[in-house]
Amino acid sequence: MLAAVLVMLVLALMLGLVLGYSAIRFKVEGDPLVGKIDAILPQTQCGQCGYPGCKPYATAIANGEADINQCPPGGEAGMRALADLLGVEPRPMNEEHGVSKPKSVAVIDENVCIGCTLCIQACPVDAILGAAKHMHTVIASECTGCELCVAPCPVDCIVMVPLQESVANWKWRYPVHTIKQVA
Amino acid sequence: MSTPPYVLGNTPVGTIMFKVLLALVPGIVAYVWAFGSGILITLALASVTALVSEAIMLKLRRRPIKPSLSDNSALVTAWLLALALPPLAPWWLVVVGTLIAMVVAKQLYGGLGYNPFNPAMVGYAALLISFPVIMTQWPTPLEIAQIKLSFADQLAYIFNRVLPDAVQLDAISTATPLDYLKTELRLEHTMADIHQAPVFGVFGAKGGEIVITAYLLGGLYLMQQRIISWHIPVALLGGLAAIAGVFHLIDPQHYDSALFHLFNGAAMLGAFFIATDPVSGPTTPKGKLIFAASIGMLTWVIRTWGGYPDGVAFAVLLMNLCVPLIDAHTQPRVFGHDKS
Amino acid sequence: MISRLLKLNGGVHPPEHKLESTSRGIAAVPLAQTLVLPLRQHVGNLPKILVQPGEHVLKGQQLAEAVGSISAAVHAPTSGVIVSIEDQLIPHPSGLPDVSITLKADGEDRWMERKPVDWRNTERLQLVAGLRESGIVGMGGAAFPTQIKLRPGGGSGIKTLIINGAECEPYITCDDVLMRERADEIVKGIVIANYILAPERIIVGIEDNKPEAVQAMREACAKSDVRMDVIVVPTLYPSGDARRLAAILTGIEVPSDKRSSDAGLQVFNVATMMALYRYLELGETVVSRIVTVTGNVARPGNFEVPLGTPMGTLLEAAGGTLPNTNELIMGGPMMGFSLPSNDVPVIKATNCIIAGAPLLFPAPPPALACIRCARCAEACPVSLQPQELYWFAKSQNLEKAREYNLFDCIECGCCSYVCPSNIPLVQYYRFAKSEIIAQDKAKEAANLARERNEFRLSRIEREKQERAAKHAQRAAGAKAENAGDTSDADEAKKVAIAAAMERAKAQKEEAPPKNTDNISETAQAEIAAIDARRAEQKNAEQEN
């Protein structure tokens, strides 16, 4: 009886030591979770999630304050990637935060723009160029399609234009076997 | 618009499976000669059960029925199981075995291409575990049989378990050499004495050695037709022969020769027809060698030290389990890459 | 010298169908009225257009110039007038339109002044730099700008120069007839390449199903001062793939993450060599190419076709399509693709046009489940495991597909060709590849956006601090001034106000746009263009 108890005790002690040692030896440095979440987010910086940008949303998710289904630009795929990373169940997208749309870029109607700079101040990635009382323009390659510039414009000269499929960005489709028509 | 390549030069799945069936025909003919025509009844039973059960399962799974039935894969499974069962096995045994193979081992896993285990061997193993007595009742080879049952007698025995008057079960059944060897060795009889028993043939089992030689011929036909590659048969038979040979050299009194092991039981059928099932086997050449050599050696281990007279089915199933691991570790070197 | 040839792993032997188009010599095609020249005829950057609609151009004149290092120029294939510069259907698997120059032929077919180059007395680097204006790209179908591959590699250099006359794909015979009829021109091109690259050895690799071409090339090579060996390789698809051919001929496997030149090899197509000769010795830019027209046409053969010629004109030259023709394939039956229309133009990569018919290319039977038979792995010339890649691509497990070397796949189609289950394997790989590329691009864009957002946030923060500091300074300054002499202070204030007004005036005139520092050249150009447009508009308004 005593021997059994002693064996158990020694075993428990030894296992405890091993666990304690490995906790120190294999410690994960820092808190990379926010960074990992941020890496999945599309960096549109649109704020549709209810946070001022992707990083704040990532922080909120990491802190358990926000759900993973609040990012429309990331869409279903982004939500799934987050669920995978965090080890939680995927859930339907929360439509309160908007619906997923095809990627668009902002285009400024140059003839209407009055050069008020409001859109420049709104752009989260400095993708709009221009000066006061001078017409502004959007750098298409750097526009994330966040739509934040659309609302501030006093003359409604900014429209979101969906990206067209072209030879340059065209992708091969998932194969579907089409039955050839016999003439 | 169609997609490249616009030309195909393939051997369709249905043709591949048909050639496998064709390659089994010499073995079946020899089987009829050696053990009687009862095997034809078993084959027919298994075939019908396999086709019907597969059709029902496909219907339940809402999959197209015609392409899957016409690929001949159900028949291959049925025939292999039928050939592995003892001839004159009761009809329900054949049906149950085939159902386990087709429904559980194949369709429930997703049908052809998705089953991790060889369906025929799953059916066989399930029967062997559940009905060990019937599964080891082999009929006496016709060459040495006192009584020869007519086709009608065999039919009646398979379906009703009734024998003609004055015929006892013992008179028509006998232990296989593998079984006999195991029992006699346990009784500490000498190897030379054991080999005097009438069930032993010239180099394998009496009657059985002809069937096994016919399987070998059928297997060589498959290799010549490039239906199977040389890797699995050679490695399986090589592995079996190597381990059997080494132990035979060390202690010939207790371990029988490589030739004995090659021409007894399901080794030959397994090497050319069972282990070569592509779905449940590895895909890399090196993987095939490891897989098959392991089956060969495991077969010998189970035969020699295990509880069952033959070990091919269990060896195949055990190695089926290892296939993903084998594949992952035997990836060939890609062009322009260092050996990694 | 007898060299042992390396045996290629895998490969297939599809029916060749080459005899149909080799019975006739290279024929001319009647000049089409309208020629369409897509800017995207090569791998790399889109060239910059140098002409405007309405402009008259001469044959061989440069219409668009190479931009950046990997790019190629586009030239006028005949003399005529530029009609338009707009999106047109081009021969591309997407079936999408792309920016093209449309040229209306004037029928004179008048060359510009051709200036042959005295290449023997030109410095090599200078020679290669000049090739940017030649428009020469790999004529085997890959269309990689040739001047990049001809850059003399300094000390490391090219040891073996390989000339690819393998032409392994069924139906295609344009290189075969070119070697038969114009071996001398090819050899002259090789001599130039030899001068530029100074290799230790030159090998011409030709498959053994082209004995006439081998004979012609051997005779032409024998006449040359430069030593080059014609080596016959066994016919096996895809031996003509550059890396595969190099391995067969030299035994050297180019590492998958390196270029051929890193392994001391360089591979050129025979037609590319002829183009090199024509540019440097005759002063002719790339304005035409040899195209095989075969399949379901009345008179299959090879044609010398001005670039931009509509496929329809080309088919007519081959006697027109036969009944039942249901599609046009550009390239061979293994790697080609279906064309969206008969009107798309011939481009530099057009080596073959096959009129397809149900009898020639029957529709594949429905795909069945993969049975893991690994016939695809046996056929794969890259030693990949196509069945694994198929599983990963099918389940969109893209990372795993990449890990299993998806990007080493050359899309040769051998796996699909042998698949007993008729699975369109290559389509799955193409899908997975383009999906991965798109994801990588999206990732890159996201990283850029993150960086720019962080920069903006830090800038806003910095500006805030700067403003706060200025406020504090001004407050401190005001205090000090109040303590001093008032008249002096008034004087100083006046000067300060005047200076500030001056500054404001200057500022108003210049109005430097905000956040224009640190932007790319293209964006700068964009701004300049917009400013110009605005000035124009202002002028117009004033005139009104």
C-alpha cells in the first residue's frame, strides 16, 4: 500500500518536473496571435467590422472581444482561415457588417472634383493624390476598395468600379467536364 | 470548348479490371480441375451479390450507377473473395462476405478509389474471425479424394448443407498443408514425416500447386499487359521467400522451405491479384517495394507464429494501414531537385 | 564524338500525325486586308505603343517598344495605316480581349530601310542591347524575349548551347520543314549566337522521326566554320521541353529554382536562330513566322504567315476547313488550347493551328474516380506524383500542392493522356497554380496596404506632435517678445507678416500637391498626364 502511494507520488513529481521544464524550455516568444490574425485579414482598412482598421480588429479578435465573421472583404474564405487559426467552429458571415462584394477600386470623376481633400483625409492607405482646390486622383494599384472615400465627398464624384477580368488577372477555372456537343 | 490534351491514350478502368478478370480464368479452370466445379457456384453467387449490392448502394448514395457498375471493379472484388473462400462454403457465407466487402469496405468509404482497405480482404478477414470453423474446412483435392461429389451434390451442399447418403463431412474435407504443418509441428513430428502426408504435392499443396501455378501464369500476363508493375509481385514473393528461406536454412526441422510457402495458401494470388489493388496500395515504386516485401514477411510470420494457417489477408490489411505513411516517405526525387 | 543520351523519365508516344503537313513545302499566305497585332505576344511586360491611329507605317517598323528588361517590341508586318488601338480578341486560353494595334494594309508591302548589323565587329553587350528592338522571342511557343537569354553570362558563361529542333508534340511540323528548307539560315543564326555566348559546345537536338531535317541540318552544319553537332534523340513526348532536352543531351538537370544559364546551358528553338540571323544580317525585324495548319483542313501544310493575319485567312490558304470542324486549336493536341474565334490573329507564339473535329479529337468520356494506379506518375517527365497533386488541387489544399512541387509541373498533359479514369488532371493543376498565384498577389497587395496604413498612422501621429511642438514654441516666443522693446517688436511683426504673405502667395501659385513624395514613376506620370489634361480643360474654358 505504502509502496504504491510512494510510486504514484514519485511518478507525479517526475512528470510535473518534465512538464515544468518543457514549459520553460519550449516557451513561445511574445504574442504572435494578433500578427497571425492580421496576416489573414485582407488589409482593406475599411472599418466595416466596427474597428478603425484591420490591426485593431485583429487585436479585438485576439482578445476575444470580436467575432471572426465581421470582415466582408475577407469573406467566407477569410472567416474559414480565421476559424482554422483559432481552432473555433466556422460560422455564417454576420451581415450586419455588410456583404462580400467583388473587389473594386475607387474612381474620381475628374470633371466634378472640386479639390476639397476630404477623400484624401479619409483614405486609409494614402492612395489618393491631390492638393486643395486641385483635382484628386486615385492610384488604382494601391486602392484597397474600402469605400471610405465615397461618403465624405461633397459632390459625389467618387464611384466604386469593380475590377474587370482581363488577360493579365485571368485565372484557370476549377475543371468541370463539359460534354462536347456532337454535331 | 474542350481542354487539352485533346487526345487520350489510356487504358480505361473497365478494361484494366476486365484484364484482371481474364488473368484469373486459368486459375479458375485449374481450380475446377483440382477441387471440383463447386467454385463456379461460389463465383456466381459472389458476382451477383456484389453487383446487386453495389447498385443498391450507389442508388442510396445518389451516384450514377452505370459507369460504376461497368468498370468491372465489383466483379474483381467478388472473384478474389470467392477464390479465397473454401470451395463448398455455404451460400450465406459467400453472400455475407461479399456484402461486407462491397457495402462496408468499399461503398461506405466512398466507392471505388476511396477505400483504404482491400475490400475482398476485409470481407475475408471478417468471415475468418466470425466463422473460423467453416473458413478452414477445405475439401480434399480430387486427386486423392475417395468420394467425388457431382455438380448437383455440390449445389445441394452449398445451399442446403446436405450431403449424399453415406457421405460424411470428414470424407470430403481435409486439412490444408499449411494447417497440417502447423498442427503436426506442434505435435513435434519431423518435417520429413509431415511431408509424407497425402495433401502435400510435388512442390506445394496437392492440387493447389496447379491452381497456384495458373495464378502465376495469369499474373505474368498482367505484367506483360502492363496492368500491374513488377514491383509488388516480385517484392511480395521475394520477401516471403527470403524470410522463409533464411529460417529454413537455420532450422529446416521447424521451418519449411521457401518453395513450400510460395506454392501454398494465398501467397501467389496475393502477390499478383490482391496486393496489386491500386486503390488500397502505395503509388510510388519504392513504396510498392516496401509495402509488398512487408506483406510477404508478415504473411510468413502469421503463418509460422500466428493463430491462423494463412496470413495473406491480415498482412495485406495491416500494410494497407501503413500506405499513407509509406507514400509520404517514399516520394521520388523530382526533376531538378536535390534528393530530399 | 559519341555521347550517351540520358533516358527521360516517363513520357508518352501519342500518334504523331506529322506526315499530313510535311508533304508540301513552306507556302506563302495572301496578305490579309487587316492585321491585328496584340501587344501581349511574349512573356513579360507589355510594350509601350509608339504610333497613333491614322499614322502610316512601313513593314518592319517598330510599333511598340520593349519596356523594362523582360519585354519585346512589336513591329508592323506590312506597310499600311494604323486603324485603331483598342481591345481585340487575342489567341489566349482565357478567350478575353486585350489591347491590340489594328493595321490596314496598303497592299504595297513596302519595307522600311533595313539596316544589317556588322555583328562580327560589334561589342557583344552592345549587340545584345540592340536586340531589344528586334522583337525576337522564343519561337517554339514559349515566347520568352530572346535578348535576355543571349546576355553573355560574364565569367560563369554558357558551356553548352543547345538548339532545339526536337519538336516532340504531335501534328506540329513547322520546325521540321524549317530545318529542311532553311537549314542554312538557322546555322547562320547559330553562328551569331555562338559569337555572343561563346559556348564550349553546340548541340542541335532533333527527334528521330525527322530524318530529312537531320540530313539537311547535318549538311548545313558541316559547311559552317563553327563546329556544331547534330544529335538525334529518340522520339518521345515531351523531349522537346527545354529542360528535358537539355537533360537528355547533356545529362545535366537544371535545378528547378534556377535558370538554364545558371547550369551553363542555354536552349534556343531553331526558328529563333533564324530570326536572329534575319535581324542582324538582313536587318529584318520579326514580322512573320512559319505556322503549321493541319487537322480537319483540305490541304494541310506549313505557311509563312505575316503576324497579325486572321486565322480564317490562314485556314483558307490551307484549302479551308472540312465539314464537321468544331473548333480551332492553337498549338499541339497535348498542350494547345481552343481559340475563341476564327478571327483571332496569328502571333509570335503560334506554331500550329489544328482544325478539330469530333472524329479527330473525340470528347473524353466522363471522368471517373482516381484509382491511384499511378500510371500518371509513370508518365510524368518531371517525376512528380500527379495523383497526389490531383487530390490536393481537387480539395483546394493549395499549400500542400505547392509543397508537392506543383510549380515544377510543365503542363505537358502526359498524366491526363494515360489516366484510366479520364480525369482532366492538367486542368486541375492549372487551376491550382493560377489560384496560388492570385492568392500570392493578394497577399502582396495586403502587405502593401498594411505598410501604407501603418505609415499613414505614424505620419498623422508625427504631424500631431509637430503641431503641438510648434504651438509650445510659439507660446514661448510670444512671451519673450512681450518682454522686449515694443517698437522693435512691432517692426519685426510687420516684417514677419509681409514675409508670411509673400510665402502664402508663392504657395498659392505653386500649390505643391500633398503626399506626392515617395510614389512610383508610373504614378508620377499619371499625375503629369492629369495635370496636362486639366490645363487643357482650363484653356478650353477660358476660350469659351
